Amino acid sequence: MALSTDNMPQQIRDLKKMLRDNMPDYRERFKQVSEAMEAEVARIKQEEAAGSAIPQFEYADIAAHGFSDAQRAKVLQSGCCIIRHTLPADEVSAHNEALSRYIIDNGYYDHIPTVEDNYFSQLKSDKPQIFGIYWSQAQIWARQHPNMAVARRNLNRLWTWQEGDKTFFDPDREASYADRVRRREPGDATLGLSPHVDSGSIERWIEPHYREVYHDVFFGDWKNYQAFHGANRIEVEEYPSPAVCSVFRTFQGWVALTPQGKGDGTLQMVPSSLAMPYMLLRALQDDVPEDDLCGAAPGRALTVSPKWHPLLLEGLVSIPQMQPGDTVWWHPDTIHAVEDKHNGTEYSNVLFIGAAPDCGKNRTFLAKQRTAFLNGESCPDFAPEHHEKSYAGRATLDDLTELGRHQMGFE
Ligand SMILES: [Fe+2]
């Protein structure tokens, strides 16, 4: 059933009635989740005081042994992690330099369209910090790097990817998703993103597969809810929007191209998997207007607000210092933000690379993306700017390794 944006206020009123009719304990349920979330915020603050609340691992350790049970439990609780030294730092730095030249020498700055970004309801800056670049050598190198495949395989395996005779996705095969580049210059104050969650806003309450994903939160024992269970997630449908990601990702993520940490205009997160159940139940409480889900709107990021979610904002922390080649990963339900101002003295650059395991949904997308790659067009999930069509040095089929060809679905 296709989602409709017709008479959204009435849809939300009907939805709330249906949910509450089936959840007579919605007030008590939220009270319990709130108490558990308060404990989570206390944990986050304690861990921050001791260093960082974001779990951190060494690539060599994960590659050799996978995630231990204790490490897995940390990621499942926090909904995110950092993997140090995923890619060799010296090679990353060389690729960062080459990427700068690729962008500048090919004249990116001479052709900057100012497009309204409805997803965050704000106008993009004249001077871009996020680049509509998809096929640079640096990106191809990082996406098809064997270490990234190992990291993603282990991350995918943190999920329940099969159950009984059902396989939700193949954790060992990656569907390479061509995302963009962030190059944030020192002093920039245009890119800050307020705390939000991607992968759907109103959909999380209204879309039938999402309702199954969150069944225990709404109707069962909320303590049994498993954020890392693959059932139904791969079937979720979102309202069509230029900013919506068409693939199923087990983790969003990026590779640090330059050193960056707190204050350098970088990533912040609320490292708790309980935050989403909290948001879902918060919107159903009596003090929220009947036709409102705490501000959720179709085709927009799901935002976390001081008005409705002050408790969650208490748990917002900046990621610790990152070095070139370190990677950060977060579950599609994890609240994240970008610091308003870059107060550092160097560029803070990243390649957005998440984990999108092989499944029907992702294979369908790869078919469209392959054509874009061969033609040097923008990834079909993003604005059709097609900057790179005429760029010298753009990656072609010859630059793909055997693994890279598999990940792009060429064979
Ligand atoms: Fe985001």
C-alpha cells in the first residue's frame, strides 16, 4: 500500500486513536521507558566523564576475532561505534589531497547550484560543505577497500540477519552505496544539523512494516524490543523525497579523511538504542496535539526537539577525536547531529560510507546506480547535479577491483 500525504492531520489523528485503542497502557508504558531512558542518560554522562560514551574498537582486533559478546552488547546498547585504523592513515591522507585537487581542478566551485534542501528545511550555503561528488578515486578506493568489507561484514553480523527459514539480508556481501563527501572548512558555521534521525519520520508510526519493527514497543513487552533485528526493516517504504535513502543500511557511517574531534564541526550522537522507543511513545502522550507527532513531517528528517525531547538532548555527545582512516558507524535509528560551528584550524573532511548488505531492495537500487556510475552522473538518490560527467580522473569500470565489481553488482 503506497503511503499518502493526503490530509496528514486526519491520518495522524486516526493513527493515534488506533494505537491508543490497542495500547491502553500508553501512559504507564511511556513512564517506564522514560525511567529507563533517564538511566541511559546517566550512563552516557558517566561514560563521557570517563572518556567517551561511543564504543571504540581497533580494526585489527575486529578483523582477527570479530566482535566479542561484550563488544556486541556495547554496540547494541549504544547504537553506534568507532573502528580505529580501519584504513591506513597515510593512504587516506594522500587520497584526501587528491580528492581536493579533483574537486578544485575540475571546477566544482565554478558551478555551484543553490538548491533548497527540503529535508532540513534550510537553504544550502553558497559555499558548499557537502559535495555532490560520487565517483572520485578516493571514494572508489575506500568503498572497495578489503578492510571496509571486513568491517562491514562484522557490523552487519551484529544484526539478526536470519531467523528460522527466513534470510533478511546477506551480511557478507555489500551493496556499495555511492554517498557524498564532506569537506568542512575552518570557521564554517553553515552546516550545523540539529539532532535528528534519518530513514523516515512519520513512517515510523504509520508505515505497516515499521509498525511491525516496533511491535514490542507499542503492543508487547517493550523490554523485548530488538533494534538490531532485520525482520521487516528491509521492506519499509518511505514517502518519496529527494533526500530519502533508497537502500537498507545496517549502519550509516563515514571515514575520517582528516583529524577531527569535538569543536571541529563534527558529529554528535545520542548513544542509546532506547532513544527511538522513547520518541515513538513520547508522540502519543496527551500533551502532544492530536494531529502532531512531535513535529514529524513527511519527507523530512525526524527531529529531536527541546520542546518534546529535552531528556534525549541531555544525552547528546560529540564523538571523540578521530584520525585519518578511523571510521564511525551508527544504527539508522540513532539520533545524530552536526556541530553548528567548525572552530578548529584545519579542514574536517569525511567520506560518507555506510553498510548496505545485499538484499532485494539494495540490488534493485544497484541497477540504477550502475548506470549513473558508467555515465558519471550523480547517485540516483541525490540531486541530479551530474557534476562529474566531464571530470578528468573520474573513476571508471577499469578502476573497480573484483570486490568492487561485486559490490556494485556488475557480476
Ligand atoms: Fe543524518
